[in-house]
Amino acid sequence: MRNKKFFFGLKKSSRIYLSLLLSAFLMLLFTTCQKNDDNFFEERRVQGRISFLDVVDARALILGGDEGNLKSEGLTTGTPENSIFKITEDGVVQEITYWQIDTIYIETEDGMETKIDSVELTNTLYPVHIFNADDNHLIVCFDQVAEEATNGYFELEYLVRKSDGAVFELPLGYRPITRWSHFNQMFKNEESSVLIQTDEAGYIYFVGKNDIIKLSTQNPENVTFQQITTTEVSGEGVTNYRVNGSGHIIFNSEGISNPRVTKLRFSSGGLAYPNKNIIPFWLGFDNSFYYSYTPDYQPGVPSMPVVEKLTIENGQINYEKIGEVNHPDADLTYMGIGSFIFRMEAINKIVVMDFVDNMDQIGDVVAEVYNNDNQVKVFSMEELGITSINIGLCSDNYYYLAGLNGNQPVLLKVNPSVFPHSVEQLVPEGSYDIYKMAVTSDDYVMIHALRMSDGNHVISQISPTGVITQMEDIGTEVIQLVQIR
């Protein structure tokens, strides 16, 4: 362990030099030890997997690079310079180096072959997306530059264990969808929790190749997967989904010539259709599905969205009305850009803002759609001192909003344990224009922002008590800022 810490503690240039020196030594050792072969050998190298990703003690991860050099789910032509950085629990920014195990086969003139595993700094693999898969794992997507590949690169996905940085290969060809916009009208801030989901048995779910994939990580050395929907066969694709703790799944699918339809997949594998096509839907802390819709909708005639609960018992689907989003600002009838949802388990509340229903009605309201009273409670978004939201995230106790109040940027911490919810400004109004944000479950806030006082781009951490720590500039564009604790 001392050698490993010493090696990874060296500067990057020193590690590269040491790695090259080690490889040269191995080659020299091999060629000088062979007998009766006149030092003749042939080498063939099989590029292997990443061996280690140092995410230990990370509170959040940063994917840095040139976002313009990324296509929707991979690389454009050319060689990117993407890097992964971690924000430690001490608020320090450190670059993560990823090491690749290549297997070298050396064949001598007499036909004998020797295998050597070479661990080297990789310059052919580049990170393109990071998922916080569950409490114990990350999924990190890489593209490997390769001239023989159809698009000039191969797609590789790795399961990374948070506790020690161990890396395990995932099945090829099923990269998770990496953009929330693929999902039709799901909540705008649910990217990580919608793209990658889990059940109580520890299975991991995601959409790959337009269908839902189920991963088993019980044996990380041999990760298995199962495609559990077959919508692509009929020319459709899964457009959004939710998995509950029991492994039941509610999902929507649609295609170019097929309208959207809502289905239920039971954990047993059976399928059923709910009594209506619904969107959006979410998961309550009671393991039940919830959704909103507008009954008897007529164009140009405002009506109130209804919140209902869907439960599954012995293969039967049951429905229960919870309440209406009953507020003057909730009955507007124009297309919105997406709602925000905040799930705060410690206080047993789920809150929706910029409410959008199945008829694309949107209202500038804050709606408690899950609480101890089993009632829908609503108040105006303007009471929080914000008129438009760019980023919305939550911890277990609070939710955080970055956006504009009029024409001034704001960053707010909202306490939903009282009603109407109370608000606190984390930074003075107009002082930071927030580009990226991450929030931990215990209320540390990391931001990448434009500091208005001097025009500098900064990465900062705000503690639960409001202390702001400026962190080291990574010297490149921040593509992702991902909370992992």
C-alpha cells in the first residue's frame, strides 16, 4: 500500500516517466533472459481496461474539458482533452489519473509466448460522462480513440466502487442515455436519478439502445445485464420510466409513428396498462407511484391538474386521488420548459415547481405533492424571491434554487419544513451567475459560476453554515459537476 500511495502521489510528469521507465525495464529484462532466440521477439498488445479510478474521499466530481468537443453521447472527430477532478471532503480540487492495464504478448522465435500485464497512464481513453449510480457505485463512460473503429472511437463503460476506486467493466454496446432531454417531459433536475435508478435488491437500471437495462452488481468481477423491455422491436423507445423498491416499473414509450403509451412492468415480468396515459410521474417514499394529469381538458379552457397515487397489490392496480394543484397561477395554458422536483426524505416531503401536467399546462407555483398530511399544498413561486429557475437540486432536508429574480442572479436555500416554505440567500443577490451546481445529502453546495465582482469563473464550496471556500481553478471548462456523497 505504501508503494501505491507513493506512486500516485507523484506529479503527473513523474508518473509518466516512471511508467515508461518500468515498461522499458520489463522489456529489457525479458529480452535478456531468453536463451537461444538471438533476442528475436514479436510483441502484440491487447488494450485492456481501466484498473483504478481514485474517487476515494471525493464529495463531488468534475468532468472538465471542451464541451464543444463532445457530441450528444461521445466524441466528435479529433482528440479531446477531457479530465476528471475530485473535490475532496476538505474542499481541495485534485485531478484524477486513470490507469489502463494492457496485456502484452511476447512471442520468441521458437514459438514460446509470454504474457505481461503493463499498467500505464492511458492517452487513448477519455471520459465523456459520469453517473452517480447508487450509494456505492459510479458509472463512468469513456471513449477510446481507435482508427479501426467506425466512428474513430469505441464506447466503454465502467462500474466504479466509491469505497476504494476499484473498476469493473460493463457489457459493451449498452451505453446509458446521457441527456435528460431524451426523456419526454420528465422533471428537468432529475437527470441523475432518472437516467440511473435502483431497487431495494441493489439492481441498477438505465435506458440503453432505447430499452430498459437491468444490471446485477452482486459479483462486480462479472457484471450481468438483462434487457427487460422490447419497445425497439416495434419501432418505439422508452422515453421515461420509474422503478420502485420492489422492482415494478412504470414507463412511457413512443415512436415516430406510434403515440405515447404508459405501461407497467411488474417485477415478475408481466405487463399491464394503467387506466390512462400519464406524465409526469414520480416515486413516493412509501414505494408507490404518483402522477399528475388534467381531467376533461379543453384547449383554451384552464383547469386544475390532479395528483393521484398508483399502488400495486397482488398484481392489481389501485388508484387514489390525493388532491388538486389548486392555485390561480397553476391554470396557465402554455408550453413550459420542464418542471423541477425535490425529494427530501428526512422530512418526508416531495415538492414540485413550475408545475407541468400531461396537457403541457404550466404554472409558476410551488406544490407539495407528498407530505405527512397526504394533501397537495400550493403557494406562488414568487413568494420565494425567484422568478425563473435555471438549476434546482436538493439535499435530504432542503432544496436549492439558482436562477433569476427579475434580472438579478440569485442562489437560494429553501426550508420546506414550514409552510409556506422559508428562504435564505446563500450569496448576495447579483454576486454569482451559477452555471453548474451539486448538492450533497448533508448540505454542502458546490458551484461553478461567474463571479460578477471581477468577471472570473470560479469553483466554490458553500458549507451547511454558509462559509464560502474558493477552490482551485481547473483551467478548463466544467462539463459536469456531480455529487457522489
